[in-house]
Amino acid sequence: MSDATERTAGEKSKTGLSWLFKVGTWALTLLCFYLVFNRTEATAALEGLTVAEYLLRFFQDADWTAWLMVMIPYSLFFFSVDSHASWRAIRWFNAPQLRLVQVLPIRASAYILSLVNEQVGKGAMSLYLARRHDVPGWQALSTMVMLGLMEIYQLLFFSGIGVLIYYSLVQEASSQIRLDVILPTVFAIAFCYLPVHILFFKGVFGEFSKIRNAQIFRAFRQARPIHYLLLLLFKAPNLLGAVMVYTFALQLFNVDVGFGQMLAFLPVIFLAAALPLPFHAGALLLWTVLFPEFPEVGVFSLIMHTFFVLFNAAIGVVFLPKANAELFDRANAKGS
């Protein structure tokens, strides 16, 4: 009876924390939108316009045809690079026999699930490896965790290069938030952590073997330093492409932002987008903080992100029949 009571109390506690988290994230999201709206309203008032009139003029002046001609090829390019990096990691740590053409439909279909949650998309990749290649779920998920870590380090690496080269631009943008102090500090911490991380999972530190030997960290135990470097290089074209695309797209929307600013700030904005806030509200607010003279870029970022995820999901729809065949038809054949 006491065990049942404890389980019930534990479930209620988890439910309470879950609701508290949801309420907190939505409250922060509403706060971000409120701050963005206030900034936009203040800028519009200086020109004697309402927010709606100000944003309507912003979007009417854009070259939408040229924008589409940039966004569609970049989305296809992103899919190719992303699939290749995932394929390499899976071959190293899970299924050496895997071919790139086998990864493409599963990676594309995962974009559909990513509309709901990025982690659900990674779960679909793990399910494919479990059903098609008999890779235990936790081991497959460990590779997804490895890829996620390198996505973060890719953003930090290129943002660090941008901040180093264009530090004067960072200082100019630090009037509201001391980015000239915060960003170098974050880069230094990340730089110091990575070698400790690698040594830890190589067993150099004798303690914490229970954590190190967990199945979800299997990819970290197998990875060598060259794997970290190669994944960074494999993913690099996507970020460099994003910097060029965003720079050009902003020009099409008559926002004068240079390549240097994008190289320094866009990776940081992408990191903010990874926060568990609906509508990527953290990135939305950060856009207006980094570019206070153009508060409308917050709405611009929503359009960019929405098109990107929807087009990627459309790629997934094209590959969905093939993915279903890989996931279910062969699994059923194996079971019978």
C-alpha cells in the first residue's frame, strides 16, 4: 500500500512539474512577444504609423520572388548536408553497413515529426535503426545526442570566429545586453569543457563509471577526437550557407545587415531558437535586441523559420512512402 501511495505521489509530482514547466514556458513566450511588440510599436510611432501599417510596408517592399529562389535551394542543400552528417555518425557508431540512400527517406520523414518537436524527429531516426538494423534504442539515441552536441558546438565555433573578426560590431550591439562580455565567456567555457568531456568518456577520470557506461552515452565512449572534428566539418556548410542566405534575404527586405554581423550573431540566434519556448520566442526577441534599429526583423525571422520547417516537412512527405516501407514493411516481413 505504501509503495502504491509513493508511486501515486511521484506521478502527481511529475504532473505538477510538467504543468509548471508549460505555464512557465508560455509565460516567457508571451513576455518575449510583448517586448517585441513594444519595440516595433515604438519604432512605428516615430514614423507616424501603426504596427500593422509598419509591418505591411516592410513586407510589401520585399522581393518575394528572389526570396523564394534563395530559400528553396538552401532548404534542399540543408537536407543533403544534414542527411550526410547523420549518415556518417550512424555508420561510425551503429550500423557500418548503412548506405546514404537508406538514410535520406528516414531523415526527410523525421522533418515532419520535427514540426511537433525536434526530439520526436530524432526518435524516429532511432526507431528506424532499431527496426531495420537491430540497433538497441538507447544506443541509437546516443548517436542522436552526439549529433545534437556537435550542432551546438558548430554554432559556438562559427559565432566565435565571427565575434573575433567583427568584435567592434559586437560592442556596438552591446548597449542593451553585454554581449561583448557574455559571448566570449560562453566560448571560453565551451572550449574548456570539450577536452574534459572527451577525456571523461575515455575513462581518464576513474570515478563516475555508472554515468560514463550508460547506454545513452555509448557514442561518446566510442568517439575519437577526429569524429568530433569531422562532424563539425560535415555540418559546417549548413551554417555558412545560412549566414549567406540570411544576409541576402535581409537585403531583399531592405534591411542593411552585413555578412560580419550575421556570422557573429546568427549562430547565437540559432542557439536561442533551441530553447524550449513555443514559436522560437527566444530567437524572436534576440533578433530585436541585436538589431534594435530594425525591430521588424523579429517577424522576418518567424517567416524564415516557418518556411524552412514547412518546406523540410514537404521534402519529408515526398520521401514518406519510402520511409514507411523501410520502417514497417520490412519490420513486418522480419516478424513473419
